[in-house]
Amino acid sequence: MRKRKAFRYSLVMLMISALLLSACSNGSSGTTDPGQTAGEQESAEKGPVTLRVLVMETGAKWNSHQDSAVVKEIADKIGVKIEYVEADENKFNVLLAGGDLPDIVRTDVNKFQKQLIEGDLIIPMDDMLAEHGKDITANIPTVVDYSRKNWSNGTGKLYFLPPQVQSKPGESIAPITIGPTIRWDWYKEIGAPPIGTMDDLLDVVEQIVQKHPQTEDGKKVYGVSMWQDWGLWPYLIPPLIFTEMSGATSDLTAATVGGHEFISVLTDESSNFWVAMDFYNKAHRRGLLDPDSLTMKNNDYMAKATAGQIVVGPATWAMGDFNSQNADKGKGYLVVPAGKMAWTGAVNPLGWQDKAYSISKSSKHPEKAMDFLNYIFSYEGARTMYNGIEGTHWSKVDGKPTPTEETLALKAAGGAPYEATGLSLDRNIIGLGSDMINPNDGQPVDLFTSEEALSKAATTLEKDFAEYFGASYSGEVFKKQIEEGKLRTFTSWMDGMSDEEIIKRNTVPGVTLSDDLKKKEAELKELAAREAAKIILSKDEAAFEANKQTALEAFRKAGADDFTKWYNEEVAKLRAAHGL
């Protein structure tokens, strides 16, 4: 009996000694605590800290390129590695309700500032600015001041910093990424007929599907498709090139680009929503609509696009990896001139407000998170993320920073090798817009925006497209049509304004919804999604009209018009307070 007790006592003492030794050694034995986050383990090993960033989107490519030159440079410069945590809106709301968030949160500041601040989920950055935010203070003071005044839930503190801050339009047009995105070789094959309306687009799609009912490897080709895990996005964004209508801080209202009189997306029959309903129903009745469109998620859509099964999509980034996998063959998807507008970029003195960065209270490395935010708003950081490493991807020629011929050739070749560099991989993560001028050298932070670079870095696909329209690079196709008055841009309404006027008109505070109105908005969006499915699947014109009238009545009864009336009243108050 004594031997057993002695053995137990010895065993307990051994365990205690082992625990004490482990604590004193501070992990130097090389073992890691399975309960630690990746960032904590790396910090203990004196390596870069991994910061997890919650993003309300799916299908991003950042995590797939953790060995890229850009990622390594960020790690070397500020001791940080970034890892995305992707979430659709439902998962995002679940994470917010749980309260234990990743280090950095990227979200719509106008929709979520109240919930994040009042829920004590994020921290103010003010005390860290002096030591960790000098580039933020120097380079985007307008954003900092505006954020404290309008995005602080009345506290006057700095919580949010949106990316892609740009105070004036650039001079050149980079390859366009948003708009009718068509398999170029197939579109060219049928003579690239002009696309003035969404009916024209359907005619083009139908011609292509008739010629190519299957992909080269035998999969069925669908003319049109969409995904359902981004709310009403498929019904609001694709038509805007044709309608010139865009939303602001609510999916339920929209105004002419540059305008401030908002219509109800749900009850005004000229809205993007109803233009989309007409388009998708006609596609369904012509047999051009992917039958999975009303149930599919973004990742599933991307897989079909990568397989070449979709003729037209809403943006180049929405077409999966088809282009990179077929770069050497000159096949791929491009945005083509269509409708009334061209997405040549926008003026955003306040950045992309729907992707604003904040630092989570749950973060164990808030200073490192601040270092990262400072880096993305620095001229050095922005240029690195757009163009890579000085001496490797670009160098100074007669004092002017210029991409190397090797980098331009790599970009022109496209495909996986270029993507693996991390250059311009995700613009949502870059604080400064591509045309922002670096005062240290007088050049845009994105060196790929010069006409010479655009021409030299054009892919085989882009060159073929440009040459077809008598241009030297793809953006020039749109530039010519804009100069000829055939297309407008999202900044055309600012033509003739002074720099001061542009900033003033682009810094009107956005409407912020109360909790009750956010609930009302969510209910209306859910109702819209349910009604949309019935409308799109209408078997003929008569059924479409009947389902449309039923939906309009339901939207009015649910308060869509009241919501729009309130929204316009708020817009008027905010503009008046802003001196407009």
C-alpha cells in the first residue's frame, strides 16, 4: 500500500515539475500549445504575427498565396502575416453575436458601426496613432477626421478606416473589372455585336450558347447564372451599367450615379431590381438560365465559371480561375463595352466604405494590427501591394519608378505564375487607390496605370480584344468610346468641378440605419429574395406580370415606400448640414 502511495506521490511531483519547467522555459523546448492561435505560436517563436481578418465575402484568393513576394515583404517590414476569415452575411452576423472576433474586421461601416461600437467589439485607434499610425495621419487626414465625426457612433473616436482612398480620377484606364464579362473568343466569333440593352445582351448570349452548348471537355454551357449568398447583389449590381442607378448605404434605395434623389429598389419599376427580374425571367424562358441560379453559393458559381460553363458574368473577378488556367491559350473572360457606362474606377475621398477596417477588441495584437493598417495606407505599402518589391519587380529609371520588363512580361503572360507573386492580388486590402500620387516621386502608387505599362503588360487575351477595336490596350477601347460620347463613367458627373468641390460632394455623410430600420431592411430583403425566385421562374409573360404585381403589393404593404421616404429625408438633412 505504501509503495502505491509513494508511486502516486512521485508521479504527481513529476507532473508538477514538468509543468513548472514548461512555464519557466517559455516554450523554448520547441513544443506548441494546441490551444494557441497561429499568431501566438509565431510570436512565441519570434516570427511574424498572424493577424486574422474577417471579411464579408467568399472566394477571395489571399489565403492561397501565403508564400507570395508581397506577403513575405509585409512580414519582413512590419512582422505581420494576414489570413482571411471569409463569411457571408449570415455567418458574419453569427460571429458578431458571439463577440469573439478575429484581429481585424472588414465591413460596411454605415451598416455595422453602431453594433460594433455599442457591443464593445472593436477598439478606438486614437492612442496608437502617434506611434503606430504616422502614415495614416499624414496621408489620409480627411478620412481620419471624417471617421471620428461620422463613423464613431457619436464618440468622436477613430474606429474605422476604409481602403482604396482616392481623391481624384486617374488619367489612364486600366483593364476594366466590372460590367458584362463575356468569354471573348466566343463573342468575337459571332462578330462582337453591340450591346446597348440587357435584351441585346441576352441575344448575344443566346447566339453563343447555340454555337457552344458544351465546353471543350463536354460540360453543359449556361448563358447566365448567379449566386445567392450575397443578399440582393445579383439583382442590384449587374444592371447598373445599363440603368446608371446605384445604391449608397442601403440595398433598398438607389439613385442615378452622382445623384441624391433615391427611388425604392423594390417598388419603382425602373430600378435595377426590376430590370434584373425582366432579364433573368427572359433568360429562364429562353433556356439560358442556369437552373442552379436560385440556390447556388458563390463558391459553386466560381467553380462553374472556372470550368468555362458560363457565357456572361458581372465582373472579371467573378469568373473563377478560367483566365489564369487558359492564359497561354489566349482564351478568357473580359468586360466588353455595353450599356451606358464604363466602370473605369471611381473617386473615393473616403475610400470603399463597405469594406472599412477596424481592430477587434478580441485581438491579442492590437498594435500589430495598427502597424498593418498604417502600412496599407503608406505610399511604400500601397506600391508594394500593387507592384511588388523595389529592385525585383520595379526599379528607378532616371529617377522615375518603373516596372521591370520582366515584371511586365510576367503580367502580360498572366496565369498562375503572375498571380503567385501577390501583385495587385486583392485591391480591398490596399489602403490607397491606384491613382493616388506618391509625392516622393510624383508617380501613381500603382505603376501599372501608365499607358506604356498598360500596353506592355496586356495579356494575349487583352491584346486581341484591344486590336479588334483598334486600340493598344484594353482600357483604351473604353477610353475611345468615352471620348466619343458613347459611354459615360462613374466620375463623369464630376467633370468641370474643382478638386475642393469634388471632395465636398463626395464626403457627404451616409445614412445610418437604426436597429429597427436595419431589422426592417433585412425583412424586406428576405421578402424580395423570396418573391424574386417566383418572378424569375414565371412560365410566360402573363405569369411574370401577375407575379410582379403580387410582389409590388407585398413590398408596399411591408413598408418599402415608407423606408424610401424616410431615407430621402435623412439624405436631405445630411446634405444640408454638409452645406449642400
